[in-house]
Amino acid sequence: MTSIGILSDTHGYLDPRVFEHFKNVDEIWHAGDIGSFELLQQLREFKPTRAVYGNMDSGDVRYSLSEFYRFRVEDVNVLMTHIGGYPGHYNPWLIPMFRKEPPDLFVCGHSHILKVIYDSDFHFLTMNPGAAGKQGWQTVQTLLRFRINGKQIQDLEVIELGRK
């Protein structure tokens, strides 16, 4: 069993409570708009971290990460990108990827809106952790935490850090 913590849209601000909420996870996934290479390094020094760059990331963050990241954790095929959308409203460039090789789990950020939705057309779960940073229009900072057990995605928790 692998425990995962997901965050997105930190925009250069890493709330110290992230470390408490992710202290028992095996991996951290950051779905873009990290904000600084130093923030990415803090996460990497704390836990193994997988990440993609976002539209607001520049320089060393973009050079060290990719726009799309496809990987496998246990028996779950994961696709992560920053600007993804949600079922029925995906960014058009993703549709050919979904048709060719749909993931089991699609992770994205960008909207600052926490959403976990099953896509019944492509048959995968979409997760957007909302925004963990203080920049943007969202009023509550959010994270996701869950476990992967073989092919099962289970024990999903929504974590609200509070009002920004």
C-alpha cells in the first residue's frame, strides 16, 4: 500500500501545515504552479516528490520538470498535468492521450477548485486538489491524501488548511 499526498497551486508559498498533514505519506505529488525551485526542493527533501510545471512556473522549475508526467504506482497508471480540466470539460489536447491510453487516475491543478470526479466516458478518476497556496481567488487552502492498494484508490481525505 502506498500513501499519497497531492497539492497544487502553491505559487511560491508552502504552508508549514503541509508537512504535518503529509508526514505519513510515502510520496507527494504537486500538480503545478509551484512558484519556485526552492519550494520544490523543500518538498523533495521531505518526501519523494513527483511534479509537473504549471503555466505560472518559470525558469528552473520549468527546466527541471515536464508538462505531462505519466507514471505507475502499484497497479495504477497515473497521468498528471497542470491545466487539465474535468470530465466533459477537458483541455482539447488531452483527448487524444485519453483515447490512446487512458490513465486510471488523472491529476491536475490550475483551477484552484478542489474536484474529485469519476469520468464515466473514459473510465478513470480525476483529482484536482484545489490550491494549497495563498495566491488566487479561492478562499480555502486545500490538499488531498489517499492510498493506493494494488489497483484500488482508497481512503481519500480532503484536507482544508483553512482560510487564506
